[in-house]
Amino acid sequence: MTLEQALERILTNPAFLLAWGVLVLGSLSVLVWDLRTNNPMLGSLMKYVWGFTVLYSGPIGIGVYWYSGRSQITHDSLWRRGFRSVSHCYSGCGAGEITGVVIAVGLLTLGNVPTALSTFALAYVAGYAMTVGPLLQEGVGFREAMADAFYSETASIAVMEVVAISTDLWLAGEATMGDTLFWSALVFSLSMGLIAAYPVNVLLIKWGVKEGMANPASMAS
């Protein structure tokens, strides 16, 4: 049995899908409870970031939040900043990728190549929007905000989407929206993109290309 066949068997196994659904719902419940009870001071943008991250990746997402996104972390570090940064990118790119795949396959019935290209483009738009939007609200000009997003986010989005889209096509390139594998492979590919882009974000922060998201502990003081 090849790796592809093994993953397809797992991703279409009803017991696995049920267990994953329970883990995602449980993780979302824990996140909502903690944001309301212990971290209401976090900004609305980061609350949405953590919500989408946990929705896409379930227990992986809640683990990342618990390690790096709570005001109760004992100390900040490059590794924690990297997780906050990649989650910020992930929340927007994931939305763009899901939208792109659904439109390309479900509505336009495009082939693999145009699906990949359109999904890649929408992921970039959504990922940039997560950076450009807050900058515009702070009074930064549109051109400057776009330049900042291009400089700081391009490498992260590129790695995330190349890995995510190629994984999705590898596992479910022939699947349709009515197939279980279409959706389970999409979710799996999103998490693979998150994992692949994490070291990129760590390096970008270390090299001063990105600032990384603020220490959540500073919001509690």
C-alpha cells in the first residue's frame, strides 16, 4: 500500500472522521470558553484568527493557541511569535483556499491546473487582506499597506499554499464535492500548509522581515 492510499483510507474512514469532528468541536468549545473567561482582552482580530485556526485544524489549532496565544503564557519567545504569525496568515489563507476550491470545483468544474491557480490567487488575496485591513484602519495608506503585506507575507503564503494545494491535489485531485475525500483531504492539506509555513515565519521574524503578532500577555497589563 502506498502512502497516498494509506492516507486516503484514513481520511475516508467513518470512525476517523467522527473522531476528528468531535475533536474539532471540543477544541472550539475550549477556545470559546477560554477567550470569554480568561482572555477577553485579546483583540477581535486575534480572536477571529484563533477561531479559524482551531476550526481548520482542531486539536493542532488549540495546542498552538494554548502555547502562544493566551495572555497567561509564562514568557514570550521567537517560537511563540512564529506560531502567532503563522496562525494570522493561516486564518486568511485558509478561507481563501476553501473558497477557491469550492468555486473552482463545485461551481465552475475546472480542472486541476486552473483550480490550483485560482485557489492560489484567492488565498493570496485573503492572506493580504488580513494584513492590509488592520493597517488601513490604523491610517496607513493603501499603497504603503499593500507594500508592507507583499514584503512581509509573500514568502509565508507561498510556502503555505504550495504545500496545501499540492497535498490536496495529490490526495483528491479526481474527487468531486460529493466525495468524502474532497472535504477530508482539504482539511488535511490546510494543516500541512500550516506546519510547512511555521519555520518560514520563525525565520522571517528572526531576520526582521516580520514583526510577529504582539505578546498577548501585554494586553492583560
